[in-house]
Amino acid sequence: MDKIKLFLKKSLTSITIMVIPHSRQKPLQMNIPALGLLTCLLLSIVGAGYLISVGVKTAEYYGMKKKLADFSSQILELKVVMSSLKKTESEFNNLLALKSKKKILEKAEEPSNLGALDIELLNKQINETIQSVAEIREYIKVEKNLYLSTPVGWPVNGRISSPFGSRVHPLTGSSSFHSGVDISTPAGTKVKATADGIVSFSNWHNDSGYIVAIEHGNGFRTIYAHNKQNFVKVGQRIKRGEAVSLSGSTGSSTGPHVHYEVWKKGVNVNPQPFLRDLS
């Protein structure tokens, strides 16, 4: 109790901040409790982190948009080349349809584009376009794999009853680290995978009850704990949105919910940003 009183006393101690202008104006003096100043600093750090996160996602979006625009431009060039080739082919077919060397030679000067095609340049453009198409396919393949392996959305409909991070354990009453989020939902609700992947664990595990762990690739793994019943087995391939279990309250639990974890490159991360859509 004495420690609490001492903490409250120190946190409410005022800190004086003075702003002294270069002119002859009167200095500005502010008295702010230490706790208030600390709260402002923490809010500033959280706000800066959020702005940086939004900035990175925006840069990634516009980077992808620019790259796809470049690809679109290259495909448009290919369409122009193909159109020119088709026109030339049509002109050659018209000549060959004459079935007489004399008539072919007489008509040979009429087509306007027969001598306009630079075959060497055309071959170069075709080769460059083929390479660009291969790059487009590879780029889209990589981006699609990353999208499918990134956890997106909620595994169940419900509300977060216990967030990620430090908390007071509901059973022991002691301070502990919570490695995921608890989503309160009625028992027997279908729990759905948030990304494509392969089941790496599906069984009982200590205080977590029945759990399912899925490896998604690109360093992502998700875990769904306290299940009433698991539907999947180790090695099974799973698609995003596919039911992997039923929610329950097995293991050390105070009521029906889903304990949901996200791991990225071996590090336990806060799942809440992944509950939002990627669009």
C-alpha cells in the first residue's frame, strides 16, 4: 500500500515547463503532472508508429500500382506490334491469292507496309516483350503467394476479451505475457484459417487444450487454441476461410473463446493488425 501511495505521489508531482521568447514578451510557464507528461510521450510514440506503418503500406501499394502500369504499357506495345504483323500478313495473303507470278509482281508495290517492318527491330521488341511477360507472371506469382500466406481477417466472429501483451492472468491473478488475442465466441463456433497453409500440429497441448497450428509460408504461422474439437490433421493442406476446429473452453480457460496467435519469422507478433483486411 505504501508503494502505491509513493507511486501516486510521484506520478502527480508537477513538472514546470517554461517557454522563453527572444522578444520582451513574458515567458510562458506550464505546470504538468509527471504522469500527464509521460502519457503524452507514449501517445506521441504510438501515433508516430501508426503513421510510419500507414506510410509503408501506402508506399507498397503505389509501388505495386506503378509496376503494374509499366507492365500494362509493355503489353500495349505488344498489341501494336501484333496489329502491324496481322496487317502485313493480310497483305501477303492477298498477294498470294493472285496465283500468278506476273500478277504478284504487278501488285507488289501497292501494299504500303510491306517495306515498313524492320525485322531486326521487330525481333528485338518481341524478345523484350516475352521477357516482360515472364517478369509479369513471376511478379504476380510472388505477390499472390505472399497474399495467400499472410493472415487476414478474424478466425471467428466475436469480440476481443483479452488483447496481446502484458496482462493479469485471469486464473492465477499474476502478471504475465499474453502471446495472442482471446476472441470471445459461443462454444461450437467454426474456427476458420486466416491464410492458406499446411497443418503442423493438431492435438492436445498442456494448458492450451486442443490446438491447431498452421504453417503458411513466407515466415507466417497461426495458432488456434482452446478448441472443443479439431477437424484437421498434421500435413493437411488448408485454404483461407476453411474451418479447422470448433471453439470451446478446453485447457486452462474461464469460458468459450479462441486464443489466436500470429508468428512472423519465428517471432510472436500482435495479431490485431492482421484482423483487418489487406485491401
